[in-house]
Amino acid sequence: MPYATLEAERDGPAFIITLKRPERRNALSRQAAAEIIDAARRGEADAAAHAVIVTGGLRYFSAGADLTEAINVQPDTAAEYFRGVHRLAETLEALQKPVLAAIEGFCFTGGLELALACDIRIGAEGSSYTITSARIGTVAGAGGTQRLPRTIGTARALEMLFAAESIDAAEAYRIGLINRLVPKGDALAEAKRMAELYATRGPLSHALMKRAVHQGLQMDLKAGLELEVELATKAYGTKDKQEGISAFLEKRPAKFRGE
């Protein structure tokens, strides 16, 4: 289906969502958030897709929230405004397939918050990262104050939030903000290579492990371990488990069916 703010298509085992608002440097409007949610769900429903990739193209990932909308948000409407972008992040985290952000150029504020909601971030040389809220007298409201410290640690997150200055790709990789650092122009290609690898792995394993990690992070250790036992037990009742172990013992590639 056609979208106004993005393009979505499957390329081999990757379902690629490309932000397409060049006039706004891929700023995230309400419409863009709703369309990303819809496209991500399409990717999840596509049996031939083994990963969803979010990218902004070769020039930039996203400039952040669309400030032409944000300037009109008042206290009585702010909560619903922020809940809308939270729904986007929660959708990506709840997706039963790996979600990768392929980042070129700048990845700022709401754009970085979008990337933080993805499972894996691939950053190209020349990319840069910041949450600029302190520059304009606001607070990051799309998950930045929560996902950033969970990703890079409390002190580093506060340093980024307080300074509101960008860091380059090398520093982002060093502190763990991005998982992989690749040559300029190669972020999407690397994400697609990762999707090809994931296509050889058990899709139910991906779905259950992703649930275990995201839900487990909200629990204490004991409750998280109980969740792990529950989901591992569920995996042991699948045909994919039988196929995977049989293939390993027989020294052949596994043929997973998601059953």
C-alpha cells in the first residue's frame, strides 16, 4: 500500500521501511509514526521476512520530532501526543522479528529515540547522534530518558542529555549506542546481510528471546528467570526445536518452519 511519509518493501528476507520526508529531513510527524507502525506490522505478517529494517536513506536518519507540530502541543494535549510516539516504540519492541536501524547521517532526538526502540543499530561512519531537548527547554518524551540509560548506562546517558551535543559514530560505537560501525553508505547493506543470517535461524527462537529480553528488563532477576523458564519450555514444545537439534546432530542445515 502507498504511504505519504515512507516507503516499505520486502527485499529478500528483509522488510525495509525507508523514511521519506526529505523536505523535513525525515522529521517524525504523527502521520509518520502511524505509518511506521502500519508498515512494521506488515513486515511482521510477511512470512518471507525475517527482519524489519528502519532506515532514512543515505543523507540522514531523522532530524527528530516534527517541531511544526510540537510547537502547538500544550499541557492539556501533551500526554496524548507523547503516548502516540510511545505506541510506535512499543510496536517495534513487541514485533516478533528482529528490528534493525540502519543509520546514515544525523540521528537526532526523536530519530535517536526511534533507533533506540529498534533491537539493533548499525551506524555508518559520518553518522552522528544527539538528544537536543535541553537546547529547546523540553524533555525527551519518546523514550529517550528511559531507553538511552538502559543502552549506554546512566552516567553516559545523563551526559548526553545535559549537553545536548552530538557525538560521532566512533564514539557512539565505543559506548555501545550503536552495535556495528560500517563504512559510510553501507549501513543498509550491513543490515540486509544481518537479515540474511537471521533467515537461517529459528524464527520462534527470535520471537521468544526478544520477548524474554524486553519483558525481563522490566522485572527483578528472579521474575525474569521464571519468564525465561516459561518461554524456553514453550520453545521445547515446537517442531522447530526438534528440527534444530536433529539438524545439529546430523550435521546439516536446519529447515525451520516457524512451528
